[in-house]
Amino acid sequence: MRRNTYLNLERMMKRWTSPVYAFYHPIPDIAYIDGHRAHVFKCTAKSCKYTCRRFLDGPDRSSTGNLIKHVKTCWGDVAYKAATDCQHANEARESVVKPLTTSGTITTAFDRKGKGKVSYRHRQHTKTETKAEIVRWVSESVCLFKIVEDRGFLSLMKTGRPDYYIPSASTVSRDVRIVFARTRARIGQMLQEHPGRINFATDAWTSPNHYAYVAVTAHLEVRGEPICIVLDVVELLVVRQYLDFNLLYH
């Protein structure tokens, strides 16, 4: 009896080619619930304890609806879409699920599929990762530090996960200063130890409110790739004082 059960399971597994199966353990458990036999699929995401029971004597014995619903919730729509681009569950398991479980990102999967780089995770950021992402966000988008205390932002971040850590505005301010100081020191060391030539350039312009600025940049080659680093942007106070004087007395 037991042998026939597992033989039937092997035959059914050959028909499970949908990419959604890649997010679950390859061999499901067999359970008997109130005399009804069911296949129990376990999600492979770390710390996820979800199981999907599919009864063999019911109308949903080959349905993947609940499997797909959980994958979109647990792994995310981006991961599921990447899997559906694969032709077979085995391909999706190697090119999407395996990179996700080892590195936490699907960059590798999208590189292999020719879809471009994507770095969204299927699992929540740690406290340190959250602080780093917020420092990058407010710096790149030129946001006020107090944006992390905005009601709408907190609602978006904490709905469904009220314990999700969000640093205070003062913490973000401190972290930005620390990152800036360390980045400046790292760039200085890199320029001093660079074995090749470094070209320095300047660019001057006047803002719409008639303030003059000069940018200092460094141009060099790193690992065969040309890069440009903005070293500083300086306001020309002499020009500003001259313009203020003319506006005041003319």
C-alpha cells in the first residue's frame, strides 16, 4: 500500500512542471486527514512555516491557485514573475529560487534571463540594512531627515508589520554624517593609492539666483572602467558678495 502510494506520487510529480512548484520542497509530504489522502507542500523560504494541503479526492487535486497566492505574498510578485518566465519548475528552481535563498536577491536570476538587474528582496530588511537603505534614500532623493517620521511613510512601512524598525530623524542625521565621513576617507585613500594617472577638472556655473559655484572632479580608471568622482562643490563667495553689493547700491 505504502509502495503504491509513493509510486503514484512519482508519476504525479512528473506532471508538476509549473514554475510555482520551484518555491516548494521538491517532494511533498503525504498526509491522511479524516481518512482523505493529501499532498502537503512546504514553502522553502527561510523562517516560513507555510504548508499547502491538496486533497487527492477533491476537485483541486491538481490546482496551483493556493500555491501561487502564497508565493506572491511570501516571495513577492517580482520573484513569481521571474519564475513564470522559465519553461520548467527545475529551471525556475535553479535560476530564481536558488539565488534568492542564497543571496537574498534576484539579481542573478534576472541577469540570466536577460531582464536587467533587480535587487528587491523577498525577505524583510534587518535593522542595520534598514538604516543603510534609509541613508541612501534620503541622500539620493535629497529628502529631509524628518521624512522618516511622516505619518504616511510610517503607515506604508508599518501596515502589516507594526514591529518594523524605522530610525528617528536624529538617528538618520547621525548616520548620514558617519557615512559621509567614512566615504570621504575611503575616497581619499583610494586616490592616494591609485597606481595610474588621475585627472582633475573643474566646472563653474551660475545658479538662477546669481550665485556662482565651482565643482572639482577626479577622473580615473578602475578595473578597466572610467569613473568620475565629485570631490567638492564650492560657492564663490567673492562673486556673491560682489553681486550683493551691486544689488544693494544700484
